[in-house]
Amino acid sequence: MKHTTFAVFVLSFAFHSMVYAQGAGIEWEIFNQETMDLYRAARYDQAIVVGQNALKVAEQNAGVNHPDVATSLNNLATIYKTQGAYAKAEPLYKRSLAIREKALGAEHPDVATSLNNLALLYDSQSDYTNAEPLLKRSLAIFEKALGSEHPNIATSLNNLASIYNSQSDYAKAEPLYKRSLAIREKVLGGEHPDVVVSLNNLAFLYQTQGEYAKAEPLYKRSLAIREKALGAEHPDVVVSLNNLAFLYQTQGEYAKAEPLYKRSLAIREKALGAEHPNVAASLENLAALYRATKRDTDAEVLEQRALMIRAIKR
């Protein structure tokens, strides 16, 4: 069974483009910006080529231990991490961290960024033992440098909470998620997209523990924020619909879950086209509900359609 839920969402401080005095120069800045643009467009292979050029220019123009070199290393590592090439990403993140510690000092916010990103690389591999101390150190640096209510603090809290959540250490995760949510509401406003992330993560924590009455209003608020901000038929609204539907399905409240799954499917078909992989995911979610309610014939129709979509070569 596949459910397109938000689950636990961690955030990296991915690309860093601060320009330092006597830095790597305008050519590096152009390459660096192009790398970011290609990454955001999911053109990862091209982004790596341009990012490698940026790194080479930075090393030549500013020296191998300059913070701009660290930025290029961080950017390349982030691209590799996104591709799942963890063995390539790790030494780049480590070298970026070492350069920043030496050039900027051990308590500089950019060092905290490198610590966070290396930690999330380990988190991606379920290596929580290595991830946790890095996130704790990152959080401490940000708190000292930025104060206790900066958005970066909220992100660090969220990421540390997610490490604990992944290990089923809910007692440690819950207060961190709550503090992250409170900071984001206060600093960013109650309808900011990062607030949605915090709501979903806290709701999922409660759902995992079977505290459905606590999870439901958080998922509903997340859905309401997205609908207001993006419109009722935006693909991102589907995430909130699926989360709420799965919560109901988990409790056997199929009559509440079914219209949410159907709406999710309709939005994706309209926005993405009938043969998009995410449409297949919605079909599978609805089919699972039909199976649970003994409507096997209806489920089989949806399952076959999902299989046909997934068989399409892309």
C-alpha cells in the first residue's frame, strides 16, 4: 500500500550564495547562480557540470581554503545527495565544513549550515548516531548567533525532532516540533508554508502514537492553509488531503477518507495529466480503501490503471 503522505519533513540549508570580500569573482558568481538555477529545475547532471566549473574557478581565484570554495563544495554535495549519491556527497560536505571552521570560526552560522547539511546526509541513510550530534551543535551555534526565535532555529529544531521521531523517541521529538511550530507562527505568520510543514510533522507524530484526536485538527489546519494560499486544486493541496484521508482510514472511518482520496485523484488528473506517476499513487490509495471495504472489483480496476501508468517508459 502506498500513501502519499507528508510524513516527516526535514529541511536543509541547501545552497549558500553569500559573497565574501576578495572572493572568487564575478565568473564564480555566475557559475554559482547557474548551478542553483539548474538544481531548482531538477536538471541535476547539468548542475553538477556547472557546479564543478564553479568549484574550479573558486579554487583558482580565491584559494582552496576560501569560504567561496566551501559554498561550491556544499552545492555540489547537495546535488549528489538529491540524486542519492551519498558516497560522493559526504567528502564534499566534510571538506566544506572544515574550510568554514578554519576560515570563519567554529561558531559561525555558515558552520552551522554545513553541520546541518552533513547531518541530513546521514539522516538520509538512517545513520542517526552520526546525525544527532551534528544537529545539536548546529542548533547551539544558530541559537547563539541568531537568537532563540530565528527561522533557522525552527528548521534546526524540526530536523533534530525528525531524527528522534525516526527512532520512535517521541518524548524527545514532540517538544522540539512544538517549539519549531511556535517560532514559525510567531516569526513567519500562521499561514506560511513552513508552518504547514510543522503542522504536518507534529500531526504525523501524534498519528504514529495513535493520538488521532490530536492529529486531526493539525492536518485540517494544514489543509485549510494550503487551500487558501494555493487554491483548492493545486497539487500541493493533495498532500494535505492524503494525510487527512489516511488518518481517517487508519481509524476505519472510510466514509470520511473516501471523498478526500477521490478529490486528491481528481486534482492530480487535472493538474498533472492522467498518466502522471502521482496519479498512479492516488489510484493506489483509493484502491487500498476499496480493498479495506470489500470492494475488490472496484479496487482491481484502479490497480490495473495504476500498473499501466507505472509501466510507461519516461
